[in-house]
Amino acid sequence: MPSFDIISEVDTVELKNAVDNSNRELDTRFDFRNVEATFSLDKEIVKMSAEAEFQLLQMRDILRGNLAKRGVDARAMETKNIVHTGKTYSQEAMFKQGIDTPVAKQIVKMLKDSKIKVQASIQGDKVRVTGKKRDDLQAAMALVRGSEELDKPFQFENFRD
């Protein structure tokens, strides 16, 4: 029976490259000259620090632009609150790996409600979808890709015929 897995992962190598490119862009930008502003990456957490709050917002836009250039979906990024310590402001952006259980349940419910002849099951941090016809699986992929309520990047892997 044909099947595939729905996953949500961020390529950590491309994330590291995007952070490095963002640091290089900070060095060349005129509005960040003589300003202490940096991006640092620790596992899947990017820490941005700058001297002013509006600079953090600009840095977030720089990071999003570089993520897009490297092919990393910015919807996987979850930003925390801005923290003010002494003379610097900092903010952390976490990149989520895997599908949370509530989101996985929402995907399964959405596929059942769509009346597409597929079965979906939650397996850890991914969702396995099986069906009798390849066309049904492709319709399920299109449904998950087009859903606006999930607002998370999904990849489809392990397609078996």
C-alpha cells in the first residue's frame, strides 16, 4: 500500500549558514556601524543582541531574509520576548523540529474530514499517511500544503509505492 510521512524539520546546516550570512551583513550595513550587534547560534536557538530594541526588529528582518535565501522556511521560527539587560537588548528565536502532538492531531482530523480515502497515524514526531491510490496521497499532500490554519512548514518524505 502506498504511503508517505509528513515531517517538519529545519536543515541545521542551512540555518548556520543563514546566521553566518546575517552576521556578515551586519558588518557591512551603514546603520549598524559602531553598534554592538550580533547573531549567535546554539543548537536550534538563534540569539540576537543589540543596543536598541528597534535594531533587534531590523536584525529579525535580516535573519528572515537570509533564511529565505538559504531555503529555510521562516514559519519554523518562534521568537521569544525581548529582554533588556543593562545596556543591551536580546531576543531568542527558536527553530522547532518535528510535529507537536496537537498539530499532528489537527492534521489527522483534517485528513479525515476531507473525505480523501487515506488513513493517517501519528508516529512520534511525524504523521504517516497510507492509501490505496497514489492520487489520493497526492491530494492529501496538496491539502496539507494548502492549509492556512496549521501555519507550519511541512516536508514529505519516505514516499513508498
